[in-house]
Amino acid sequence: MQNIGEENINELEKAQMDFISTVSHELRTPLTSIRGFADTLLTSYDRLTPEQREKFLLIIKDQSNRLINLVENLLTVSKMQSDKELMVYKATDALQAAEYAVQIIKNQYKTHKYILNYDKNLPKILVDSDKLQQILINLIDNASKYSPENTTVTVNICQNYNENTLTISVKDEGIGINSEDIGKIFNKFSRIDSPLTRKIQGNGLGLYITKTLTEKMGGKISVDSSPKGSEFKITFKAATPEDNGLKKIKE
């Protein structure tokens, strides 16, 4: 009979094998595409029209970006799961971070409209500013990616005076998330199966990273969804006057 230690080891080995299998598949798909279109350009360049060449080069560029994004996400996951990740905490301007994230994503999704609403005199929040930026870019990119063209992505920033917190929400006009899938979306490599998501490339790490980073910095994340769209909310404690300029290093 197996003892508890052996069962735990077997479960760990299975989880590692599943992880390696998933990562291998996610890496193989863009690499195969890049190699295939590169081979076509090398062997049939003279027989391709300029439009075809441009199309193939754009596919190679798109798949390269997908590969870079996957590798960056895997490195982030690896750091989060180790005890060596450093976080630098300081009083951070959430509005400034949101404006930057919107600008980054807006350049990638030309047909979407972006609205940024915010309360006046917002307090700063005590977070790692780079990690907050990564969270916001993930959420706004997700909202843009999984909602139809010519729809609106709305970012709201508001202060809860009673709880002394700041909430940033990202709302889209997509097809929404089924209630039975809500609990799965923050899992590693989890992707919701729908007609829209089948058309969109993704590795299922963005929301996992977002949730993990948010909670590591003492924040909370939640999601509300309906057939008219989804709204993700992250909430952090407002920084106190003593936090301004303060930095903490955490392993």
C-alpha cells in the first residue's frame, strides 16, 4: 500500500509532466507555424505575389510575438513560484499606471474604443509599480482580445472611503463567462471554450499571473459576468502619508 508521502510525490510528478506537456504544446504550435511559413518563403519566394509575401511575414511576426509572450509568462510564473522573486513596494499612482496601460493596448486594437473614468483626488496605493503595470496590461488586453471589434473597453478607478481602498475595474462588451467557468479562469493554462476563444490565440497564463500578483501584493480580485460582458476588479489598500517614498523589498 502506498503511503501518503508516495502519493504526494506521484501527484507532484503528474503535475510536472502535465505542465511540461502543456508548455511543449504551446511552444510547438507557434514554432511550427514560423518554420512552415519561413520554409515557404525560402523555397517559393519568386512564385509568391507581394501580397502573399507580406501576409506570410505578418504571420511569422504574429507567431513570434505569441512565442515571446508565452516565454515571458512562463518566466513570470517561475519567479512567482520561487522564493527569490523581489517586489519593490512604493506609493504608486494608479491613474498614471492605468493611462499607460490603456495607451499600450490601444495601439494593438485599433477598432476598440477605450474609456477611462476616475474619481478626483485619488490616493496612491502601496504596490510594486511594475507588477501593477503588468496586471493592468493583462486585464485590458484580455478585455480587448475577447470582445468583438468596434466595442468599448471601460476602465474605472474609484475610492472606497469607508474601507480606505482603491478599486480598478476593467469592463468589456464581450460574450461573458458562464457561471460554471468563473472558478476556472484563474487556473494555470485554463481557457474558456467558446466560438470566440477558439479563434483567438492564448496560453491561459494571463489571468493566473494577474490573480497571483494581485494577491501577493495584498490585493483582491473578482469578476462579474453576463452575456453582455465581463468586469474584472482589483482592489488595494490606499497608501498612507507614511508610505510615500517608502520601499520594501520582499522575497
